[in-house]
Amino acid sequence: DSGVTQTPKHLITATGQRVTLRCSPRSGDLSVYWYQQSLDQGLQFLIQYYNGEERAKGNILERFSAQQFPDLHSELNLSSLELGDSALYFCASSVEVDSPLHFGNGTRLTVT
Amino acid sequence: AQSVTQPDIHITVSEGASLELRCNYSYGATPYLFWYVQSPGQGLQLLLKYFSGDTLVQGIKGFEAEFKRSQSSFNLRKPSVHWSDAAEYFCAVHGSSNTGKLIFGQGTTLQVKP
């Protein structure tokens, strides 16, 4: 158990809809990262927050947004969903920016 | 730009045989390097990391990796593979000194034959 909690585990929704994925980092970790894993793209970095502030942005679509709250949990919002957004979304956390990342078990999103 | 290449998409070894998974990286400065393992339906678990110092690093589950700067490689090894090692393995490099984001390779799927 990595200590990173992601909910829900599975999500099935239709095209055009909006969903919110939630992540609780390990106790004491200030940094939260979101990754998307798909068969064709592999593990792609989406965005990172550190202590509530956005720290780095990767290949995140404009339809996607995230935030980190004062209690350090994070949410990833995906809107106007397309079939191609179907993937496994991982959250990871670390104590500091040069510390190893610890991953949650992911949220599997299926867009139909 | 930083990148990681894992040349082998799929590897099959017999149980008890030795294993080496290849990883090559591209990074301008001294890299921070990692190996993660992903079992089906699970998240990624950290096997080992290299930040500096001894170029041979030991990890969990009997794995080790060797950093070779001249070859830009960080290969993962295990002397004797167990059936439970069947999983997908990812090599990663620290993407930036200002953030902690990792750049991952495409992964190598390990199958273990009885």
C-alpha cells in the first residue's frame, strides 16, 4: 500500500460528459502529480501541484483541469469527454520535488 | 529534451533464469533515475532509484540496477527470476531540477515461464 488513495476505482461515462477524479496523497507529501496511462501513449505526465500551487504542466488538454486544496488532496476534472480519453489515470505524491514518487492504484475511465 | 527508451517491449524468461531489462536515457545533467514495476490492476511501485554515488544500486525484491554514464544506461537486473516477477517494468528519469515530474519509458512486459 503506497498510502496514495484514488477514488473512484472505475468510472464509466458517455461522450460529452464531465467527471472528477480525486486523489489523497500520502501523509506529509506536499507534491501531487497526475499521469495518464493508455496503450498507445504510455505514461504521460499531465500536471503537478506543490503545496497548493501549480508547479509543472505536461501534456494536459485544455478540457482537463486540476487543483490541489489546502488539505493537499487533489482533483482532476475532465470535461467534454471523448472516446480517446479512456485511460487509466494515476495520481502520485512526493515529499519534495526531488523525492521519489509514490503512486496510487489509479482510476480507470471508460468513455462510451 | 529528456527522454527514456526501453528497447524491449516484451521479454520472456524461464523461472530461475537471470534477467536484464534495458533502459537508455537522454538528459543534459546528472540524472535521477528510477525503476518502477506495475502488476496488473495495480499502481506503480518503486523498485529502486539512483541519485548519486555508487553506480550499482540495490532495490526491493532482489533487483539491482547499474548506472553507466558513458552509455547513458540504467539497466535493471535480477539474478534469479520468480514467477511473481511477471509484470510491466518502467524506467524513468527526473524531468527537471525544478519539479519532481518523471519521464517514463514505454515499459517492458516481463513474462516468466515455469
